[in-house]
Amino acid sequence: MMPLRIYLVAGFNGGSGRSLTAALLAYGLQRHGRRPLLVRQTYAGSVSATDPIGATLPVPCSRLVLPAPYELPADLTAGLATTIHDTDARFMIALRNQATAETGPDGDVVVDLCCHDRACNAATISDAAVILVPARASVLEIDWAVRSFSHIRDIQRCRDTPIPTLLAPIASDDERARQMALLGAMLRECDPEHHLVQGEPADVMVEAPFLDGASLTALLIERPIWRDPQLTDRCRAFAAAVAARADAFMTVSMGDADDL
């Protein structure tokens, strides 16, 4: 029996495609015979909106609130306060308890992390099996994705906790080559010494299924788009590619550790 696996879908900016990417991954895992749970992370004060994905997706969905920050003494140093908040594992403890109750100890949980600055802390990252950072096609959104990816990888490097971290480009077929080339160039520009990515930028990319305007409109009005055989096949391929890239990442990381 395999232990519970946690897939994080993360990013700093709203509208980056996190929620849809998380749903596509959860559906793909289900089509591979897994028992996934899709969890939407929220936080106190966030605006609650209708969820057309949760209303139609044939995967169990739930929400889980990010705990309020610790009330720390006013005279505590900024560095110590940051360390305490970075190691706050309350959300992940609650997540594991909920997922184990709903899917069993060997299920999968896909977490759509919010863009709150405490959502993707060191404790959350270290408990993940895979981290996905969606990247839409515009230059601004690619820049945000690269910043998010770099931040997550820097946390891992500082704490020596390598977790498979992947970029998930979202683009139509006629835009995908340009997007991936730009994404790779921007990743290399911010990582000239290859600290974040040891191999080629494409090694940390896995293409997310793209939904055109008609499909997105159908989803928003809660039509069951998940019955489309082509979408099912793309979600299956997406989930398989995430698993394959994650396995390759861990193989490289363990080899690097053996060389030290």
C-alpha cells in the first residue's frame, strides 16, 4: 500500500490557472484508478465565489481554511517570527487528517493553494510529493510563474528538502512552442548558474491540458465537460507526465546527494 500523496498546485498571482490545473490533475489521477480528493485552500477574509469546477468535477472536492497566523510577542525579532511562520504545519496536519478520513491512508490529495503569502511555506512544501506551478501564455504571467517556481526551489535549497517542482505551461497548440521557449529563456535568465534547474528547462515542464473558450464557457455554466473522451485522454496523459517528471526529478536529486 502506497502512502498518501500530496500534490500542491501553487503560485503567487491570482488568475494563473491554479484551480483548473488542480482539477485537471485530480481528474487524470482518478482515470488512472487512484482515489483523489481535490482541496481548495482558502483564508480568512477571502471572497467566497461559486465553484463551477467543484459542481461538475466527478472527483470529491472540499475547502480547507489556512489557519490564522500565530500571535507572537511584539518584541520578537523579524527573523525568528519568519522562521516560526515558515515551520507552521497546522494546515498540512489538518489536510492529512481530512484526506485520510475521506480517501484512506493511500489516496491522493490535490491542493489548490491560495496566493496568500503564508500558503506555500516551508512546512507545506516539505510535505508534498509534487509541486506544480501553472504558467499561462502572456509574458507577465510567465514572469509570475518563474518567480513562484524560483521562490519554491530556493526554499528547498535553503532547507535541503528537494521536492519535485514542475512548471505546467497552459497554452493553445499554436502558442505552445513560443510560450515554452519564452518560459525556458526566462528561467535560464534568472538561473545562470543552474542552481534551480540542473538540466534543461524542458526537464521541469509538463504541458497542462488547454481548454478553449467554448469549453471554459461550458464549464462556467456547469455543463459536464468531463465526459468528453478527448479531455479524459488529455487529463490521463497529464497525470502520467507529472508522475514521470517527478520520478525523474527525484532520481537526479538523489544522484546529486550521493555525489556530495
